Amino acid sequence: MYRVWNFVTNYSLLLIAGALIALVWANIDAHSYHDFVEFVLIDDFIIGHAHADEHGHIHRTLTLHYLVNDVLMAFFFAIAAKEVWEAIILKNGSLRGKKAATPLFATLGGMIGPIAVYLGLAMILGSETYDAVSRGWAIPTATDIAFSYLVGRVVFGAGHPAVRFLLLLAIADDAAGLIILAVFYPSGELAPEWLLLSLASAIAVYLLFNWLPRKMDRGDQLRPKSSWMRQTLSFWPYLVAGALSWYGFQEAGLHPALGLLPIVPTIPHADRAFGIFSEAEQYLTDLLNHIEHMLKHPVEVILFFFGLLNAGVEFSSIGSPTWLVLAGLIIGKPVGVLLFGWFAAHPMRLGLPAGMRTVDLFVIGCVAAIGFTVSLFIASVAFDGSVQLEGVRVQDAAKMGALFSFFAAIIAIVAGKLLKVEKQNA
């Protein structure tokens, strides 16, 4: 029994609400909207946007936008990392073994296809366009896991093997997206020595609060040391380590929203996982799942503010970057998933799940073209707000493309009808 509707209601509808309010506000009074987004909370602080004064000294200003995008969104990415980590590390993880081979190849195609379409069309439009938009190549690679899963169930039915295939693809896409953000979109001048702080925090919290208690409890079924750690200290050591790791990412020049990623693998986890949308997942009592459940409602609020602070784009901002992002998603994603999935399933003989046709790969690609959340996030970090093309801010135009990716849901439903997908609800 899946709890997908509850997940979409709790996480995504608040995000949509924030995005819609932002769109209306920005198109009614753009000035007040942008004043709200860049509202200064604390000037000259230890965290925030870095800027140099006339003497070359670096100062940081904590704005509302920085608080949400760089600090609070770290909890959202931590939840995504938790699902990816369990899918990889656990014995029955969904990204382990032969069952994951074809979805992983399809994921690769679902990233290469959009990049090729985005950059290829940008080159056709000329060097000025290409130079202005090339940094946004990763925007159309993203897949919004919640919305894609919901649309996948509408198109295929809850019992169709293509739905599980889509979920594997989306989880792998999230993993690749986290890597892309870390490697290709640094938030400032790189100072990799600061990553030693993140590494040391992760190692220390793992050894002292995870490995050592379990070692001391070896041979004792009551596990008193581990139980004391869980009941008395709970998540606090990991929160402190997370704060240090986050600060290390900020100072290293990597996007600090990814700062909790090194800490996630150090938290005691269950020996099995049922999947992000499984009803049984809520009954797991390990600390990692306990922390995820505690973060549920805060992340709902965070996603509302993320939509509110990032989706406020004026409709006059629609331009070439909008159509490039949209083309990358609705053309590159389905074609890439189909070609790479076909190659893995047939020439490589890795096969497809029983009951799934090759042509279903194209429909899955259409569903996966819903970028939204992560596409919007990448657009906000890929471009400087001052970069313009054809009199339009490239960042705003690209964000509009990410918002328009919702139309991929309609395309997926139509494609499912035309290609005669047989819904399986059992």
C-alpha cells in the first residue's frame, strides 16, 4: 500500500502554493517581491552571501534567500541523500544488482539527452546565446521524484512494472543531480582545505556515536551503550556534526545546501528499506528513519518558502533560455531514456522488467521530464542574476522553463494513450 498521495500533498502542494504566490506577486509588484527575497536578516555575519569591501576584506550578509536556499534546503537534500544512500548500501537496495542496471543506463540517457538538446539548440541559436546559457546545461537533467511518480501512476497504474522502473530512475537521477551540484556549481572561490572540516566531522561522529557504542555492546543483546546513545543523545551529535560540515562546505566554496551529505551515511540505519513511498517505511525505528520523520513537517514549510523565494518570475522574462530548458526536458529526456534504455535492454541483454515494453521507456522519459524542484534549484545557482540575453535575465528565463516542465505531465498522458499503455492497477 503506497502513501504517494500523502507524500505529494505534504511536500509538493506546499511547494506549488509558494511558487504560485511568487508568480502572482512578482507580476503584480516585482519591486516589493525582490525586496522581500533579498531582505537582510543579519549584516556582517559568519554565514551568508560573501562580498569584499574596498580593503579586500570578505564580509557575509545573511539574507532571507540565503537562509532558505543555502541553509534550510540542506535538510531537503539530506532526505534525498538518505533515500539514495539506502538504495545503494542496503542488501535489498533498489539501486543494487541486475534489477537496477537498465534503469541506471536509462538515467544516463535521461541526462545526456537533455544536455545534448539544450547545448545543441543553443549553438544553433548563435554564439551569443550559447555563451549566455551554456552554464545552465544541468537544469534540464533533473527529475522531480514526487510529481513524476504521481504522474507515472496515472499513466501506467499503480501495479505496472514501469512505475517501479520510473522510481529507480528518479532516485538515480537525484544521486547524479547531487554530484553535479557539488562538482560543477561551486558557490564561490574554491578552498578545498575546508572540506577537511566536513570529513573530520563525519568521521568523528561516526566513530564516537555509531561505531564505538556498537563495538562496546558486542556480545550483549541488550545493547546498553547504543540504547543510551539513542535515548539520551538522539540526533544532537549528528546535528552538531552537520553544522560543522555545512560550514566547511560554505568556506570551501561548494554549495552549502549539500553540506549535510557527508553526515547522512554516518547515522545508524536500518538493515532494510521499503522505499520512499512505502507505508511500511514509517514503522522503521532506526535513528536515520527517525530523523527523516522528524524533518517531515519542517521540510514541508521549507519547500513552501523555497517556491516563494525562487519562482517569482515575471512573464516578460520568457525568452530563449526558457525554451532551451523546456526542449531539453520534453525532447531530450524521453529520447535519451528510450535510446539508452533500449541499448541496455537489448544489445547489452540486461532486459526489462516482466510486463514492460520497450516503447514504455519513451513514456517513462516523458514522465521524468517534470523537472520543477531540482531544476528550479539548479537554475538559481547556475546563473548570476546580472546575466542578460535579449534584454531578459537568463536566470529568470531558465526558471520559467523549469516551471513550464509541468506540461510534461500532459505530454506523458497523451503519449501513454497514443502508445496504448495498458494500465495495471493491481
